[in-house]
Amino acid sequence: MKKPFGPPPKEYNYRCSVCGTELLVNEAIIDAGIGLSKFNKEYYEGYMPKVGCPGCNNYTMECIE
């Protein structure tokens, strides 16, 4: 049976460098961060944007894959 919406989105392991919080980040959030970096002309090949940490409210969560 085919899934109507395709495969589930990929998730990436992220960890906060300040408080150590770890969580999975959906690829849609990563895509938005990459789009913003391209808009600001900060993008480079292999770029993985930092995201906000729910533990300490800083943009300190980095991809750990």
C-alpha cells in the first residue's frame, strides 16, 4: 500500500554546546535555515545551520552527525 504523503521527513541529531540538550531536528527546519543562509550569502557546501535550544534559549544547537 502506498503512503499518501511519501516517506516521513528525515531527522538530524542536534546537541546544544551550552547546556547539552539533545534532540532530533526535522529536515523542514534545516531547509529553512539553509534557505536563510543562502539569502544572507552565508551558505557553503555541507552547511548545517545552528538552531535554537529549548533548554537555554540560545542558537547553540549544532548537528552532531
